Amino acid sequence: MGNMENILNDPATRYYKANEGISKSDFLSIVAMTGLNLTEFSALLPVTKRTIEKFKDEDLLSPIVSDRVLQIASLYQHGADVLGDVSIFKDWLNTPLIAIAGKRPIEFMNNDTGISIIHDLLGRIAHGVYS
């Protein structure tokens, strides 16, 4: 996908890449980076696993799906940056937190508002405001 780090770190670049669409092969690379399986990751998207499975590797996902995939990838990068490692972030995602009514952060990853909530929680951690 070219410079993935630039795409994930720069919202404008991410916006344009999402509008263009990401390839199925780039999508599968992102899924692998998260450690989720295709079923788990697909549950976070506005598309079914079966639809994605029908795509060829070079086929582009829709802008809406691409945007969500890139948001999730950016969230994982933010989590790894704040907590020090992607595996620690994965554990944190599955930990019930008082700040979100005892829910696990991963339960919030299926829409834009939920992803923003997780970014905010990570920002609070990064600034020493534990929740």
C-alpha cells in the first residue's frame, strides 16, 4: 500500500486513500497486523465476511469499508504507540474498563463514534489521566 505509516498518521492522506479504496490484499495485511481473524475483523465493518471473501486480491474495497479499515489500523497504531506494543494494546482492548461502563474497548470498534472513544481513552492514558 505504499507508505502505510504515512497513510495511518496523516488524516488527509488516510481520507484520500479511503476514497480511492484499499485493495483486498492491503486489507488482509491490516487484519493480520491486528491479530484478529477475518470473522472478528469483519464484524467491525459495514460489509459481510462473505462479500470480502469474494473479492480478488487486487479488487478495491468500497470507500466506506476502506475508511473503517484504515480507522481501525490507525487505532491499532495509536494503541501500540501509547501502550508500547501492539500485543499489550490487544490485551487492553479486551479488558473491561470503568471509563466505559465496564465494557471492553473492542466492543466500541464497530462505528466511528466508538473508535473516537477509544482514541480519547488512549489520549488520556498518554497524558497520565487514567480511567
